[in-house]
Amino acid sequence: MKNNISTVIITKNCEGLIGNAIKSAKVVSNEIIIVDDYSIDKTAQIAKKLGAKVYFQAENNLGKRKNFAIGKAKNKWILSLDADEKISRPLAKEINFLFSKPIKVDAFQIPYQNHLFGKPINYGGENYSKIRIFKKDKAKISSFFVHEDTVIKSKKIGVLRNKIYHYSYRSVSQMFAKFTDYAIREAKQKARKHEKSSLKKIFLYPLHMFWARFFKDKGYRDGIRRVILDAGFAYMELLTYSALLLYNLMHK
């Protein structure tokens, strides 16, 4: 069953992921919009082969890219998906059932099942949900360089039970490359808001990040592999505030 839903995905060099994301989205939506940041691999070719409409845009601001994609959609309902995510089969059934009847809300919040090195994880900040299905005239993607949010203009938000599968942490090298990219983006974002760095933030925030995720929020329940993930988050904090300090010094 395909509903009048447009799935929007922004991409860059994700040929190993985009196929699964598109195939899962096609089960619930009748239009797939890809906005690609001029990938040098086969991302765009794979997307076109699977029937997606592919547009190109060079834009570092992830929120602006998502809004650009939404502007290309023909349907009033949007499913916002990332290239490293896919709609689980139970979620697809739930969505198809909901859209077979009149809908009285403007958006749906969907829980996530994150994966670390191919295995599910459930603790230490990895158990959350996001607004991912919404009416495009009732929502806007906030224009952030990283971690863009969906802002709904009303309070009519439904909550789904089944999950989006998220494969954000696929290998150690990929994970640290991602954290490096996020840290630079986050530092740039903080600099634009005139936030200041300090030695306290550089040295204490990473330690607090690891403690909060691994111990306070019980990340250790996911096993010893969580040490690598939470050390990665600590590294991201360290790099973010180190880069922010450089931005501060350069713009004195």
C-alpha cells in the first residue's frame, strides 16, 4: 500500500545506505525526494534507479537542505528520513493502517531503534523519538548546521508505537569521522550564536558527557562496546569546544 506521502531524504556519499532507506520508504509513500550534495559515489544513480526524484544542492546547513526537499514534494504529508535510517516492517504496517482512515493530527512522533556496529542499543541517550511524519503546511525544519529539528505549528501530534531503525554507528572509523564532522558543524553554529569556549568546557564537558551517557543513563547495559561509542561522544565535545575556541580567537 502506498499513501499520499512524500519521503524526503538528504544525501552525500551514502551509496551503501540509500537503497535500504528508499526501499523501506516506498512501502508507505508514493513519492521519494532526494536532495544530494553532489556525491562522488553512486548515491544519485542508485536513487534514480529506485524511482526517486533526485535534486542537487550544495548546502552545509542541513535544515535548509531538508526545507528545500520539502518544497519539491507534491503531497501534503511528508516523511522525513535520513540515509542511514529505514522504516521497520512493523512501522510500515502501522503507517499504512493509520493512513487508510481520516487523520485528525498534524504530525506523528516516531521512536527510534539505534544500532551500534550492527546490533541494537537501548540505553545512555539512545532511546528517543522524533517527529518524522507531518503536514508540510503545519511544520518547518529549523535551519541548523547539525541536528535539525521539526517544529510543528500546532499541538496535534500523534505518537506511533513502532520504530525507525537507525544505523548511525556502523564502524569505529565511520563513527569518529561522523563525530568530527558534527563537532565542526556544532562549533560553527555555536560561534554564530556568539557562545564562548573556555578551558573548563574543553576539559570538563567531555568527561561529563562520558559519565552521563555511560554511567548516569546506564549505557553500560548495552555492553562493553558502549565504551567506544560514549568515548566518541566525549571526543565530539572536546573537538567542538576546541574548534569554538579557535573561532573565538579568530574573530576577536
